[in-house]
Amino acid sequence: MIPAFRLAFLGALLLCFAHSSFAQKKYALPERGFFQMNVPAGWSDQVREAGSSLPPTLAFRPVHGQPFEVRVTPTWRAGPDAPVFTKDWIRQQVWGAVDEVKEQSLEQNIALVEFASATGPGYYFNATDRSPKAGEYKHLLQGMVKVNELVVTFTVLTNAGQEQVTNQALTMIRTSVHVRP
């Protein structure tokens, strides 16, 4: 039997080890502060700017190993007349993305998975490409989540045996925060 203080020490050690495999990174949002994420070690990032007042897309790939791609775009309301990012609105947007991939998917029925970030609701789905072309990915996870007043769209593209990438990407998305100016 292991004494309680040793269990507590081992738990703290494992927690530190788990957190050390992520690096906290901040990405500037034009006139809106920063989008902060815990990026897994071994992932490189690239910021794809869309214009001076438009949201960037953050693209992540492995430094080494089997290829994958994770894309994250934090977006804000375009103005007071733009739709409010409600749970129902997010669900409708993700259902729209499901409709776009149904024809290429092996799955006959694609279900939405509900989840939450620290500050809002989200949905995602999984689909498998029926016949990916050379250089394309077999598995798709796509969704949207509310992070404070932002809505964050994300796409995870992987191949067989990369479930850890998907889990790390979801952790990165769930723990993301918006740091206001």
C-alpha cells in the first residue's frame, strides 16, 4: 500500500509532466487582444493572416513524424447586426459543415458531439473520407466552440493511428482563452 503523501506527490508529478508537454502561446487578434492556447510540444505553428482587420487562421503541423494538420480560427462578431454566438447558432453552423462532407464520408449518419470550453458551448463531428486522394487525410474532426465573445472554428485532419493528435487538439481548443486588450 502506498502512503497518501506519496500518492499526492506522484499525482503532482504526473500533472507537471502532463502540463510540460504543452507550451502556452498567444496569437494577436487585430484590435481585440490575444487568443491564447496551450500548444502540444512537437507541433509547429503558422499564423495565416487574412487582412489587417480580419481574424487569422492558426495552422499546426508536426515538427517530426506522421503528417497531420490542425486549423483554428478565432472569430468575432462583424458588428451589432451580426448573429449572436448562441449555443443554437453554433449547432446550426456545425450541422451545415456536416452537410458539406456527407457525400464524401464513409459514415451514413454523422452525429454531433456536444462539449464545452471553459467559457462556452461547442459542437464537433467526426467523418472519414471515403476515398482520399494522394496527400489528403483520411479522418476529419471539425467543429466550433464559444470562447468568451469569440467563436472558434477548428479542423483536425489526420490519418489512421493518430487518435492522440485528435485528443491533444481537443484539449488545446477546450483550454483556449481570449485575453482582452
